[in-house]
Amino acid sequence: MEQAARVLVRRMTLADCDALEPLAAELGSVDPRQELERDLTRAWVAHEPTTPLPLGYALGWWVVDELQLLAIGTLPAARRRGVGRALLEHVIQAAARAGGRRISLEVARNNSAAVQLYESAGFRVFNVRRNYYAKTRQDALEMELELAEATSD
């Protein structure tokens, strides 16, 4: 198995949106450019230490003391290199530092790689939305991570 390259995570800027456009189109749920204009949006990009060019991004909404993770993804050329894990770990740490008590997300039941990533970080399924995705009729798993549990170890 290939060694994961070191990945850094920083806040997303409007300048990152062009490089991330193909990934945003693939994920299809939210437009990072529009989301960056919202006060409740929190967004980060992952990049290699030698270049600020984004390899992937995470985007969520901060509401009171919870982060709803709306999108997390990695550009195809950077997949299987620890980018998604680095983003997720950063999101968890950032939410905990901000005083968050919970992170929630939804993921297609058949996206086994994502489900495994979330479960390995301590997320658990709390609801299933049957036939949620219109195109595929796939179920959506609603998952959550209680930060008090995640940060008390």
C-alpha cells in the first residue's frame, strides 16, 4: 500500500473554487463559491506542503454549537492518499475547538469507503432516509459524532 503523503488543511478561499469546480460538480450538493458568502459556512481545503493547490475540500454549516458537514471530497488524482481523512480530522478538531458538541452528515448507504471513513472517526448512524437520492433511489445514512465523546479520550 502506498504511503500517505503529508497533507495540510487550511481555510478555503474564493481563489480555490476554480481548482475545485470539477469536484464540486461531481459532489453536486453545494456550490462552494456561493457557500463562502454565508456567515454560517465553514470550509477548508487540503493541500500538499509544497503547493497551496487544493486536493480536496470539506464544507459545512455551523449552527449554534453543531457542524452539519455538507460535503467532503477529494479530486480524483489525489484519492487514496489520506486527503479525506486529513480533512475529516481537521473538521473534527476545528468543531471541538469552536465549542461544538456535535457533527452530523448524510452519506449514501452504498458509499462504503465514505461510511468506513466516518465510522473509523467515531461517527454512528442515527437515522436512515429510505430512497433518499432521487437518481439512484439509494438510502441516505444520517450519521453523527458527539464531540464530548470524541474529545474525552
